Amino acid sequence: MVGLSVGEKHFIQGGIAQDLRSDGRKRLTYRHIQVETGVIPQADGSARVKMGATDVIGSVKAELGKPNPLQPDKGKVSLYVDCSPTAAPMFEGRGGEELSTELSATLQRCLLGGKNGAGAGIDLSSLSIVEGKVCWDLYIDCLVVSSDGNLLDALGAAIKAALSNTGIPKVQVAAAVSSDGQPEVDVSDEEFLQFDTSGVPVIVTLTKVGRHYIVDATSEEESQMSSAVSVSINREGRICGLTKRGGAGLDPSIVLDMISVAKHVSEQLINKLDSEIAAAEACEEESGHG
Amino acid sequence: MSGTAPATYSPSPTMQNKKRAPIFTDVDWVRPDGRGFRQCRGAFLRTGAANAASGSAYAEFGNTKVIVSVFGPRESKKAMMYSDIGRLNCNVSYTTFSTPIRGQGSDNKEFSSMLHKALEGAIILDSFPKTTVDVFALVLESGGSDLPVVVSCASLALADAGIMMYDVVASVSVSCLGKNLVIDPITEEESYQDGSMMITCMPSRNEVTQLTVTGEWSTPKIHEAMELCLDACSKLGDIMRSCLKEAASASQE
């Protein structure tokens, strides 16, 4: 937990009310976002995202699996967030578990859409190989390396970057079906298919401090929040998921106002992230060939 | 309650015989239990379901049956740090026979923390420093919209236990099926849904304590769904309040 004196609390709250936060930002300005892709060679795709002192890693691993009998034409995605005790001493032992499950559940809600996959950022039917028999299981694992607020937005960005860095191996399905009914598949280790990430939404968390909302709150600012609303929004400006945090109640009209502010902010964030991801990919390619 | 009964809720738990799932096309379909799209299931609420608890409540919305017990305020565990406000501890569990496939209810791990977040804003935690209130919810039968029923029932149990609250917490969810918004969905509808929204709110303060949205939504649709939920929440709040009044007047006699 952040220990703040009364004076410091007033300074933070007053700054937010005057649209000049303690690190010089305006209420709706993000910290500098730094994206690095391909940081984990063992994974099929990975990215590291830094927002100020918040530092997270997202990795994607694809494995062959069996589709869910209820959705035979779709692949599966599982998402897990790990809060390492290296980030904060309170994550030690079972301390990080609660935050981990909360973040995982929220990210799942924001990125994977409804129960039948509608509104999902990831097209699950593209992961199908042989209907009802074989599909790709996508394991998205995130690690919180260092935490200084706004973990959810950073994790969302890391997953987006990791997915665009992901190459799914091309698969050849043998025409003959073996005796046990399982089709034989041949996974290519040279040819990869680029993953389509145009539908992956970004997450914008608006933290309400006093009567105003701010984006990209640091942990000091988060300690002063009354409530926060995280909205995931895709490129078309459609809302893909929403969660509220913090105990204080909100007037419905404020919720709707926060959604429209989040929508406005998301446009800039998507563009900024896209250019950062493109730059990171270019940088990785250069060093890979050099 | 006013003489003209609200269309959304009727306190009569009548369930028709089971029918097979229709295929939800965009044009014309009837809900499996014959309700209108904007009609909630009949709500049956009772306080004082468990004897040992400081307060308890039983709720039955169609096939969804939930029992919630509240213990405390009692002394916080010794290992807990000193706190000048009270603590709230929530736990939601499913009976193994609550779902068609045995033990399936344990998929809903995040329900406990969702219940906590929905209630903490409504309870006046300053009124019981250094102590803990335990809220244990048990889903006896899962019939869809489980969490909203749990939340509403838990706030009723808290009121029964005499825990100070700003207002009762009422909760309603809507499912988006194709172009239609369907309020208070049953399990079958939930499994076909394209998106869902759940609101927990304090009706007389007009405050949303918890809000979750899944699936893809346009802004006008969010507005529409929120309005629908809030309207149903205020009606449910009235029913909850009349249930509490009934229990109080019965105990006086």
C-alpha cells in the first residue's frame, strides 16, 4: 500500500482538480508508452510494455488441442496474469492471488467477449484446424514485473502487442484419418501465419478522484480514487467490455459520461499503440537480420 | 406499493413445465419460459431463512434459488491488521447439485469478489470498526442470472441482520441476443447470449455500485440496457423493501 501524508494527499487531489498532476501531465494524458516485441524467444509471440514505472510482459503460446464439444468450430484461448513478488512485497505467497484473478477475469471479459465468443477481440474460428477434432489452444500469460498503477491498461496493451507479434505455424492436415479417428496434422516450423489483431480492443481505465476522472493513474493517484471504470474499446469505437472497480457508487449519468470520455481517449491510444508496435516490430526485424 | 402493480415483477413463483430451447433468430422467437423480453421472472423473497445466522434471506427467481446468511459483526481474526472501519467478507458457493452437470457451478470463482464489490459501497463500514461481517451465499439451484440474485438476496440478508446500509442493493442483468435485449435471462438464454450487462445499484440513491459488460456493444445500446436495468432495479428495490417491512410487522405482532 502507498503511505501518503495528509499534505501529499491534498497535493495530488488538488493537482487533479486543476488539471495539472504531480508528474506534470494533464488529466487525460498517458505516460510515455514503450513497447518491445519478441522479448521471449520460447513463446510464439511476446511483448513488454512499459508505462512509466509500470512494466508488464505478455506472452502467447499456441498448442494443439481438442476443441470444446459445445463449440466444435472454434479454438480456445486461456488468459492468466501472474503478479510476481518481485514487483511488490505484498504479492508474496498468496498475496498476489486476489489481484491476479481479478485482473485475469477482467481481461478475459474485455478481450474474449461474451460466452459464445461474440464481440471477442480474437477470432476464435481462425484457431480451428479440423472441426471438432483439432484446434489451436492459445495460452496468453502475463507477468507484472513492476507495478506503478494502471496495470489493466498496460496488460491490455501488452496482450495486443504480443498477439500482433504472434506467428501461428502453418498446419498440414493429412487426408487419411488414422485408426483412432484423430486426423494427423503436420506442424510446419518454417511457415507462420500472422495473427489478425485489428479487432483486439484497447482498455482505457478512468479513475475518479474527487469530481474528475484521470487516465493512466499512478499507484499514488490510485490510492486516492473513489472508483474506477475500465472500458475496452475496439477500433470501430464499439464497447467490448466494461468493469467497475472501487466501492463508491456512481450516478448512472456519470458512468455514461465516463464511457464517452473513454471512447474519445481510446482513439488516440489505439493510434499511439499501433505506431509503437509497428516501430517495435521494425526494430526487432532489424536486429534479427543484423 | 402502489395499486397498479409493476409489469416487471410479480411475487408469484410459478414456473411452467420445461420446454426445449428454441433457436434464437433475430426476427421472432418466444422466450423459453414464455415471458416478454422486458419482463422479469417472478421474485419470491423471504428473510430469516437460517436460524444460526444474525440475518439471512432466501430468494427464488424462477428456477434460480439462493440462500444467504450473514454473520457478525464479530471480532476480526487476530492476524488481521487494525482497521478503524469494518471489514466485509463475502463468499459465494454453489451446491454440487445446482447445475445440470454435477459440480459445474465452481466455474464461477470471481463471484465472491464481485459480490464484495457490489455490497461494500452500500454498507456503512464506519458503524462497526475492528470487526468483520461475513456474507455467505449458497446457490441451491442455478437457473440463470445467478449473481444478480445473489447480490439482491445478500443485501436483504444484511438488512435482516441489522447491518447499517445506505440503501438496499438491487441487481439485474440483461442479455443481448441478436438485436434484442432480454432482461433477467435464464441459463439457456445466457448460453446463447452475444453480450451481457449486469448492474447492481442502490435504487433510492440512484447510484451504481457495480457494473460489468461483456460482448460488443454500441453506445446507444448501452444506454438502452442501462435504462432497462435501472428501471427493473428500482422495482426490485420496492419489492425488497416491502419484504423487509412485512417481516418487521410480523415480528412485532
